[in-house]
Amino acid sequence: MPTFDFSPLYRSTVGFDRLMHVLDEATNFDASVPSYPPYNIEKTGENSYRITMAVAGFTADELNIVAKPNSLLVSGRKKEEAKAEYLHRGIATRAFERRFDLADYIRVQDASLNDGMLHVDLVREVPEALKPRTVKIGTKAEPQAIEGKAA
């Protein structure tokens, strides 16, 4: 896989450091990064998203969701259980930590655990001051000279 050098873009942009970091990280894909637990990311509306993770065997008490600006961390750790003698153990209940990079103005709205699936609902809330607005075009009156002063 070819690698890309984004360092020239750092010299000609201002305020896009996070974007360049994300691009840099995306090109440095590491196959050794664990893929557990599996997850889906879906767009559920114009400004809403859902992350669904398969966390069979975990209870809500054993899962932790931490939302920070521009990131989401979902982790799980099983509580110690009595030693059991398994003939076959195929349900993975190992500890995990999954990080998601979030765009600006994305916030966690809700989280629920149903049938071994953890659903994290996200919503994009752009502040009113940053939303596009229509500017009315008007006419300005000619500047008037003040009496006694030259124009």
C-alpha cells in the first residue's frame, strides 16, 4: 500500500490540524489493531447517526461510554466470575476498548443495550451562529454632507 506524505499541506493550511491528523492516521492502517467487538455505523437521518456494537455477554454495568469533544470511547470489562469448567468457550468476553473520532458538533444523544447489541445514538447540532443564513440585500442612502463642513 502506498504511503502519502501530508507534510506540505501542514505548511499551507491554518486550523486544519485535526483533519490532517485524521488523514495521516487513516493511511497508517495497522492490521494488528483488534477488530473486537464488531460494529456498524449507520446514518439514521440528515443529522443523526447510530453506532451499533455486538457486545454479547456484557451487561450495562460492565460497559462504559465516555464522550469527549471530537471523540467517543466505548470500553467493556467483564466482572470476575466464578471459575467454570468449559468444554468449549466460543463467546468472547475479553476486555475491549474502541475509539471513534467524531466530527465537530457531534454529540452523544443516547445509548441503549438490547439483545447483546449496544446502540449509541449521535446527533450533529450546528450552533445557530454557524448555520447558513440569508442576507437581505437593501439599498443605502447617499451619504449626506454635514452643514458647515466640506465634503
